[in-house]
Amino acid sequence: MTHSPRILLVDDDKAFLRLLSMRLESEGYETATATGGEQALSLLPTFQPELVITDLRMDGMDGMTLFDRVHGTNPSLPVMILTAHGSIPHAIEATQRGAFSYLTKPFESTELLEDVSRALALHGSGASPESAEEGVDEEWCKDIITRNQLMRTMLSQAQRAAASDVSILIQSESGTGKELLARAIHNASKRADQPFLALNCSAVPEALLESELFGHTKGAFTGATRDHNGLFQAARGGTLFLDEVGDMPLGFQAKLLRALQEKEVRPVGATKGVSTDVRIVAATHRDLAEEVAQKRFREDLYYRLNVIQLGIPPLRERREDIPLLADYFLQEFSNGQESERKHFAPEAMELMLGAPWPGNVRQLRNIVEQTTVLSPTSVIPASQVQQALKSGDNEIPPLAEARERFERRYLVEILQITEGNVTQAAQLAKRNRTEFYKLLNRHHIDPHQFRNDGRSEDVAK
């Protein structure tokens, strides 16, 4: 966290407001105060709080109206309601409509601080929910929702890579959003106004791959009743995304390599080739370096595709994005109707934050859709989320993917223990530093991110 969490306090009792501000600031929080709803709304764009605490009964705009206004423009911003005993039913109504919690006056400081800490933790305090770090144009990656620093760094790298025409390999777990990143790279490139076409290599039988990518002529085989332009020709001037390229049959890999080297394809049944002009973005959930070592993937094709490699962190390593993504999917499944929109109870969100998410963002989207459909109330309870998570426990990942997850998790944990000291980490792992650095590079892990003092370890030349 790069700054103290910011909390906006709203109450028309100036003395209480001052005491509340002093109490929170003594705990290290940064506060701003407003004596009414209108003033609070005017402070939102400049102060950019990560939590709003408002009294329910105030002159002018009351707390419920303020909550509706805040939630309408920033639904992921948590709001806590303060109320007197007589208006508890209204506070309960607010939580049912999506307010984080309510506290009755007078309240214990420990109770307040616990709720504040929980609200900030559940909603990822300390970072703004932009889709990229400073210096990255948000428009090209507007569909990628994140506040995670690793994701921001990766997006910055992706934008720089998009400016060139070199091939890019996205190597990440299933369900992390590889095609979404590929589309964003296309949008950031000089080819943005040309086609973006995608092919899932694992979904097309080997016998049809050549026709699908290179095309065929009329009469080339039974059923070929007309000429067909393959994806290389259809994507001319644009980007061709080859998803799950690691599952491409070994026999076809030589043909793809030849097409990339010669920038020419020959349709099935044709006697001469056709020139191509496409930018290749490939993706896989497999460790292609390991596939090459096991002779399951051509080394020359690997280096042709892997000019620049990008990795999307799995969802369990960017948990601060879970509330943002969940809120985005809730909005999607409400069909844009705010009146039909549901919300997760705080306890339900806690369960989601602690879940392992083997299926990553795709699994999260499925959980949100399932619970939205099945929940009979506007607030989705923890029991509903728990049931949905258990129904996905039987999904067993492929061995290569499970091994990759374990290795990445092991490296992260050992770097956390050594606070980013690669020499100590390598010793604990019983590997020499060179081998350990290769492992870190394979998983796109920067050891400097685990150091608390900001210093970098001296690297032996």
C-alpha cells in the first residue's frame, strides 16, 4: 500500500465529526470531513476516498440519499452508516441495498475500527481501481479491470510491446483472460482498425487446422464446394490470436512455422502461396519451455512465437481485484437495470476473497452469475456463495497446470519468507542462483516486489 487509506466522514454534528476524525487519524488513516451530503459529493472527485462513513439522519441530504448517489457512480466504494437507535430499521434497509454495515451511536472505538479495517480489506484499500498504472492509456485496456500492481506492470509492458509488430506469447493459467489481453494489445497497436481474429487451437481437429488457418480451394477435398480464405488471409493487416497454441499437434507445428517464416500460406489444394500480413499473438496455459524440453513442442516455433512473453497473474495473487470484478459481473447480470442489481453480503465477499479460484476470473464470473440467479433476495448471502464454491471443487486441473500453480506458489512463499533475497531463497530451495532466477523469469516473478526496504539485492556479474 503506497498511501494511508482515505476515509470520508459525513455528519452534521461538527463536534462528533472532529472526534471521529481524530480517532481515525490516530490509527494512521487519512480523513476528510463534510457536514452534509452535498459537500460530501463535491469532495469525492478530489479526495477519492476508499471508504465513506456517513450519519443517517442529517439536515438536507440524508445518509440514505448520499449512499444512493455514491453507489450510483461508484458501486465498489464501501459506505458505512451511523445511526441512532430509533432509526435502526432504516440502517438495516441500507445494508440490504448494499451499504457495507451500520453502527449505532454511541459505539465502541474497537467496534468502529474493526468495521473500518474489514471494509477496507474487502474492497482493496490503498489503490485506485484504474485498469492501468500511470503512463498507460486506459482506453486500449478499458475492459481489463484491475487495481493490482503486478497487473498494472504487465499492462504497461503489453502497451509497449503493442507498439511493435513482434510476436507475443501470453503464458498464463486457464481463465485469467488471455484473449481479453490479446484484444487489448490489438487495440493499442497500429493495426487497431484492422481485423482481430481468434482461433482456439485445442478445439479444432488436426485434419481441419490447415484449412482453418491457411484456407482451401474448391474441390480440394470432399465437401469443399467453394474457395475458402483461411484466418491468415481474413486477418490481413490485423492481428491473429492463436489461443492454446501449446495444444497444437506436433505435426502441424512445422507448417505454422513455415508460414510465419515466409509470411506466406498455401491454401489446401492450391499450387501457389498467398502472401500474408498479420501480427501473431499466441497464448497457452502450458509451460512451453517444459513442452519443448519434453519434445512436445518445436523449439524453433517456440522462439518464433516467444519474442515477447507476458504473464497474467492468477486471481489468487490479485485478490484486491475480486470485489471490483464481482461488482462488474453483478452489473452485467442485472442487464443494466439498477433496480434489479444484487449485492454480496460482507460475509459472502469474505468467502470469495479467501477462495482458491483454480478457474480464475472465468470461475468468478460463473459464481457471480450462479448466485445472482439463485439468490431470492437482493443481498447474496455467504451460504449461497459457499454452496456455489463447493460445486466447483470437483474440477481437477491438468497435471501440468497443477504443477505450474504449485511451483509459482512455492516461489512466492519462499520470497516472502526471505523478503526478496534471491540468494537466501535459492539456498532454501536448494538451487543455485542461476537456476532460481530462471524459475523466477519463467513465472514472471520480480523478487524486488517482496523487499520491504526498497533496496535491491546485488546481482553477481
